[in-house]
Amino acid sequence: MNERNITQICLIITLIGIIFFILNYEEEYTEKTISEMTEKIGSKGIIIGKVDYVIKEEPLIFILQNEEKIKVFYPKKIEIKKDDIVEIFAETTEYNKEIELFAQKVIIK
């Protein structure tokens, strides 16, 4: 095989890989409700809701209210207070036999 054939083969394989990636791509975080998040441990999503109660400041633990209430754990320090509207990127976890959200990112609106 000469250099030109190898280059063409590499280009074709690269294009097939890119097309495969585009056809199979799914967003990791999509907007969901608390009910949708609590259906399965490990599900990821974006939830917008109101802070109902701050339990602990650092690490941050608070109750998020949307159509339901759920406990949210966020390991970083952030200043939030009751009635703040927040957008959280979170994953559903189970701790002490209770379903809660582990937030990767919290944005105050």
C-alpha cells in the first residue's frame, strides 16, 4: 500500500466515526421534573425550583421544591437562602435509604 491509500482509508474511517457519533449523541443533562429524576437511581437531569429550606451551609444541603420536594446535596460552598430560584445539574442518589439529588452544579437565578 502506498501513502495515498493509507491516507484515504484513515479519512474514511474518521468520517464514519464522526457520522456514528452524531447519530448516537444524547445530552447527558436534560430538563426534568423531580418525579422523573426519582424514578431511577443514577439518572441525571436539570431541575429548576425554589429553595424551600437550607439544612446545612457547608457542605450545602437544602430542600428543593418544584412540584414535589427533595433533599439536595452540593459539596461546594455557595450562598443561597430560602425562596431563591435555582437551576441544578444533578444525579439521583440514595443515602440512608432516602432518595436525594447530588448536585454537580447550582446556578442561582
